[in-house]
Amino acid sequence: MVAAMNPRRRLRVLVGKPGLDGHDRGAKVIASALRDAGMEVIYTGLRATPEVIVQTAIQESVDVIGLSILSGAHETMSARVVALLKEQGLDIPVIVGGVIPPSDVPRLKNLGVSEVFGQESTLEEIVTRINQLGHPGGETP
């Protein structure tokens, strides 16, 4: 089963907060910016497991999964989400944002993460890249 993009509907983005991190202000700012850009956002809330994130992504037929991680567990959480998606035969782009050391970016991308956004990333950059990932052929609703 591979997620198919329907160009007639709004882009659906899941924003997940995996792990034990209890701070979600950044995730809420991102969710608001994505909604302002016309996307539909599904937010899992704090301390979601990778299993809950992937199950929610399947149930909600999302086009992109965004993980907001401030706790330092970005490699472990990202690897698990990507592995669960592969187990399900899904090709949903996964992006990661938060406090990510630049030296960790290549490892995250090798794990299968499509894009990594650090603290210096602008909302415009994030929205633009999610649009590109969610509409890989360039089609927009």
C-alpha cells in the first residue's frame, strides 16, 4: 500500500511529538503556519509513540509526517517511524524539526528522513518544503 496524492484535496500533514519531550510550542507554531498555508494538520499531541504516529498517519491518509523533537532522541524516534512506515509498505515523507545538531543531519537522511529543519529554519522554508514533498509532481490543489 503506497500513499497516493490526490491533487484535488488539501495537503494533509501529521505533526507528531514523539518521546518524552514535554514542550510543544514549536510544533503548535508549525501547525498554525501549515494551516495558514492551506494545509490540513493532524496533531498527535505530546509523548506520542512512533507506533501511534504511524497508525494515525495511516488512519488520516496523510501526505507528510513531521516530527518535532527537542529531547535529543531524534535519531531513535525517526528511525523507528521510518521503519514502521516501511513495514507497512508506505512511502510517506518524514521530516524532522527541533533541536538537531547539524552533524546529525546526514545520519537522519541516511535513515530515510526527507528533510531536517533546525532552529534557524524559517516558517516559509518549512511550508515550501512540505508543499514540495506533499506534491512531488508539482501539482497543487
